[in-house]
Amino acid sequence: MMDTRIEDYLTNADRFSAVVAGAHDWDGQSPCEDWTAVDVLFHVVDTQRDFLDKRGADLGKLAATDPAARWDTHVEQVRGVVADEAFVTEEYDGYFGRTTIADTMANFYGFDMLVHRWDLARAVGSDVTWTDAEMDSLEANIDALGDNLYTHDVCKGPLDVSADAPRQERLLARLGRRP
């Protein structure tokens, strides 16, 4: 049986994959300043690969240059690595203290894919509406990151938005984004 945290990560990866599969214009401007759609995709791929590589994962080569093929190859390689229960339950000292690879994949990289799924969709001319569960997860991660969310160019500072704005709009504003 797969670790539920890894199932959460893979659910987010599948949802991100759906946006990737529908993308046709990889040069579209994303809500992330100076990033196109392909920049968003490569950021998600590269940061996950860097993390897993530092934890000793052997992901193999990533030769695909087509953005969608690159993503598909990456996800399949990650699926192989995270299927190893011993690997994903391995503890290490993270930025916020002792944690596991499964926690980081589900929480940090799951959060990253949720946010960037919206960014990517906008860059390729589509839209994403987060589910209540996704918004619960985003809120929990935003709260846990606190002011760290706004350092090192992670996100721009929060934007003003009406208190009665829809929940997704309020979350986007906390992430420095306008719908």
C-alpha cells in the first residue's frame, strides 16, 4: 500500500499533468514575473529533481526537450522513486526541522504544483479552479510558511483584496497573484 502523502503528491502531479497535456503555447506569459509557461514547467521539474537528487534518488536522465514530454518523463521517473516505502519515509533535517521525504513531496512540492498549476494554466490560456480540499491545503501551507513565503522570490507580497472576495481570489492574493 502506498503512503497516503505520496498519493497526495501524485494526485497533484496528475492534475498538473492535465494542464500540461492541454498546453499548446509554451511561450505564453505566466503570472510569475519574467516567466513563460515553459519556465514554470521547468521550475517545477528542476526543483523536484534537485530535491530528490540531494536525497539520493536515482531518477535517471531527462533528455526530453519538448516541455510536455519532459514533464511526462519526469513524473514517470518520480513515480518509480516514490514507490519505495523505505526511501519516502527516510527522515532528514529540513528547512523547518526534522521531516521525511514523503512529507516534503506531499506538502512542499504538492503546494508548489497547486500554485504553479494555476500559473501554468493562465500562461497557456486556460484556467484552474481549486477544490475546497486544495484550498484547505494551500491555506495550511501558506500559514505554515508564514513570512518565508515572501522571501527569496518565492512569492510577491500579499495583495489587497476584498474580504468578501471568493476564497480562491483571496488565496491568490495571499500568493501575490491577481485572478
